Amino acid sequence: MFVYADNAATTATSRTAIDAMLPYFDKIYGNPSSLYEVGQNAKAALEGARERVAKVLGCTPREITFTSGGSEADNQAIRSAAAMGLRKGKKHLITTAFEHHAVLHTMKKLEKEGFEVTYLDVHHNGIVTPEEVAAAIREDTCLVTIMYANNEIGTIEPIKEIGAVCKEKGVLFHTDAVQAAGHIAIDVKEQNIDMLSLSAHKFHGPKGVGVLYARGGILLENLIEGGAQERGKRAGTENVPGIMGMTAALEEVAAHIDENAAKLSALRDRLIEGLETIPYAELNGDRTHRLPSNVNFCFEGIEGESLLLLLDDKGICASSGSACTSGSLDPSHVLLAIGRPHEVAHGSLRLSLGEDATEEQVDYIVKSVKEVVEYLRNMSPFWKDLVSGKRPHVFKEFVKG
Ligand SMILES: *Cc1c(COP(=O)(O)O)cnc(C)c1O
């Protein structure tokens, strides 16, 4: 059986998105900045796409900037808020310890440039509270940026309430909604969001294209200088096919959000219940305030990479927040942020289901993970120490019962 359970890493491009792109490769290939018809037709499609994306998000077309993806949108949002803050002498930013690296690495750079950053605690359940945000805001705070849903553990943050706190205190609020899009209905005005990032390839659109929503009145800083595309705020010939594919994909996921969430959360819970029957394993992140697609477990006495390789042999594509997969030796900063000790953070497994997942696939995943965990533990000297009592267990034998 082949099971693609890594939809938080990227999703398959939908037929709808591919069909929406094709005409812009082979017929309407003009440069939107050109005056003749094939260029102007591309321009009209581009501006139509801007209106359609704005409609899904509940904002005006002028508030939409097309980017090369989620990372660029995060960078531009934070850099813009920092520049606006600097002009008013405000050099403090607030975020959480478990953001995506597109946010965290931008923050680290700003710290080197003289800004001060507060990293809020996300606690054991992976959720930050509006009260904690309120308490961290200072006179010189120029931005609060908190992700809508976490890419590793899937926890959903109280975005509307955090946005209300920021609004009341007059501080800009950005959210990285890359993982939320397609799973949670977004309305930027209703949810008090000033800036928001999206990435097409996380909701069945193509790779290399995204959206930055910035409320009217927010002056964007250019990350890329050059031509006057995107109202002069993002130079470079627009990725018209990508934007058309992204727009079609966004409309499609938005139209099916409730039915997909209902279907996926039932499968997610079945998967969680199945994996909880493995001894010395624990779910990461809050059980209910999590994306309908996301399951993330830590297993004692397991190396994440070995688990992934053996699951790959069984046709299962999954991911782990640990060493080799992320290209660094440290375990996932997200798992450390929710208080997992190093030794169990190395044994994590993220399964992110797609809308076409089935009960048979979920049951196959549970069966396979059980087999692989048992096999790896039997070979592990570390596990032998746990069994003999030489080392103490971190987790209880079973979470339930
Ligand atoms: C994937 C992801 C990004 C980066 O998006 P790209 O389009 O791949 O640059 C940013 N934030 C989160 C939460 C993500 O999951």
C-alpha cells in the first residue's frame, strides 16, 4: 500500500489547480506588464486572481501581494512591521518559541540589527494564550507574530482573541497561516488580523507561490528591488500560471472546508487512538485544538530517522522533527518548546493526512508503526536500559486505561 501522510510538508497539486495553470503556459503567456493583447490578458487574469483571493480572505484586492511562497511572505511581513516600528522608535517584537524558521530566523537577524524579541512559551499543549500576549506587549512593541497552526504538532492558536488584544493595544498583528489555510476558515477582518502569510503548495496549489495579506495603511518594505510589479512592493515578472493555480486551489479548499474537516478529524482521531495502544508513546500537542489532518507522536527508545526509513519501505511517507530529516543535529525546536526532553524529541513521528485518506490507510499506518517501533526497540541498547530499569522511562506505559 502507498500512503502519502506528509501533507504538512507539501500537498499534491490538484487537478483543478493544474487545469487553471495550463492556459497561462501555452496561450496566455504574455508578460502582464506588456501593452499588447496577450500581455493584457495575463494582466486581467492576474488582477482577477487578486480579487478572488481577497474574496476568500475577506479583504480588498489592494491588500493582497503575491509572493514566492510562505517564507517570503513571513519575511516581508516582519521586515515591514520592524521598519514601521523603527520610524517611531519602537524596537520590540513578540513571537513564540515554536514558529516556522522563516519567522524565527528573521527574528534572529533583527536581534542582530538591534531589535529586541520576546519568545512566548507555548506550554505543554502547544498553545499560547491571549493573556500572555497582552502581558508581553510594551510601549515599544511594533509587532506580534504568532502562527495560526503549527506545522509540526498541528496545534491551533486563539488567533481572533490574540488579534483583539493587539488591536486594543494598537500593535500590528501578523499570523503565519500557511498550515491553517484549507483547514480553518479565514476571515482577516473578522479575526482581527493585520497581516497574514499563505503558501499555495500546502493547499494543493503549485510550489513557489504564496500570498501576503497586509491591511491597508501598512507600508510594505521591498525584499526584492526592481520593476514596479505588485504596486512596487515586490519586483519581478509575476508568476502568472502559479498564481492562477494557487487561486483555483484556494477557492476549492475554501468551498469544502467543513466537510473535509469533519472527514479528516474522524480519521485523525482513529489514528491517534490506534497509536496510543503503543506502550511508552505520547501524542504531541493539544488533542482537540489541532488541525484535522495532524498527528504527531513521540516514542521512547526510537530514532526518528530509522522509523521514517522503515515506514518508507512499507510505502508510508511521513516526517519526523528529528536530526537528519531537518538537516541539523538538534531535535525539533517545536518539540523542545513544548517541553519534550531531547531523548524523546529524537523519536518523533508526524503524520499529516490528505483529504483522500481512508480508514484502510489509517489502519495500515497504525499496524506498520506498531511493527516498526517494536522492531527498532528490540535492536536498541537504549531500550534495553529502559526495560531493565537502568534508565527511567519518560512516559507512562499507556496513555489511556
Ligand atoms: C511550509 C511553511 C512555510 C514556508 O512556506 P514555503 O512556501 O515553503 O516557503 C512557512 N510557514 C509554515 C507554517 C509552513 O508550514
